[in-house]
Amino acid sequence: MEIKDIIMKTSLWRQEQSQVYREFLKEYLAEGYDFKEAKHLAKKDTKEVMEDKLDFVEELWDNTLDDLD
């Protein structure tokens, strides 16, 4: 794998993370939380969502490798 491929994948991951964060932030602000609390909650929820996505990808990868054997 070339460095540009790694950078592109990292960039796509960060873009998705930013998008998820912005969605949570907007949601919390719309619910009436102040900006500081909304940021805190959005960061926490974003971390959980991204961890779940990573777990899914790892599980999918493992299952695919198992199927190839």
C-alpha cells in the first residue's frame, strides 16, 4: 500500500468523523443544550459511533478472510 492510499483512507475517515460530529452538535443545539455541553456530548457520541463503525469493519474483514480460507 502506498502512502497516498493511506493518507486518502485517513482523510476519508476524518471527513466522516467530522460529519458525524457536526450532525450530533446540531442535534444537541436544537434540543436546547448550550454550546459547551453540546460539544462535549457530540464528541462523546461521535467517538462511540466511530468505534462501532471500526468494529464493524474489522468484523467484516475477519469474516471475509475466513470465507477465503
